[in-house]
Amino acid sequence: MRNVTISLDDELHHTTRVEAAKAGKSMSRYIADVLEAAARTAPERAAEGNPQAEALERIFAGPMWDATENGRTPTADERNERKSVKARLEALRQIWESPTLPLSENGRMPDADERNARR
């Protein structure tokens, strides 16, 4: 703990001594408590009137999303996991063979004339 010497005018000294006595503390302890309380609220006061700080406070206080998977956060490998080329090709094959795709009889995509003839 550090000792600090401060200078107070007579009226402030008297007021501080009275407030410390009301709180049942020494002047040193009273002043330290007041400074600690001011230091705790300083970030809140700094955000007042500062639109960027207010926006950040809203973001950080916003809804928290659950990023867990099966009750735990995924590992870096799990987050960055990519489907294998084989799995991608299989997915493309399934899309290609899907009955919703209007393929021609020979299994190729119809050209514009064939598409228009179906209408």
C-alpha cells in the first residue's frame, strides 16, 4: 500500500473530516474508499456521451449465444473441419440425380429448345 500526500483547502478538509466521522472511518480510509468507488464507476461515466463506447456496451451486454456443442465448446479442428472432397462429390451427385432436376432422356441438362418445348 502506498502513502499519498494531498492538499485540501480548509473547507474541503472540514467537510471531509465530518463525512469520515459520520462513516466511522479515518480520513485516510474515507478518502481511499471514495477514490475506489470513483474508479469503479469511471468506465461507466466515460461511456456516457461517447456513441462508440455506448455501442460497445450494448454489444457486450447483448444476448449471449450458446456456442457449445454437446455441452462443450468445439475444438479448433472441429470448428475448421471441412467436408472431404469425396463427401462434396457425393452431395453434388445426389443433387444431380435428384428428381427435381429436369434432365433430358439421355441424362444431360436440357438446352433452351428442350426447356421451352416442355412448357
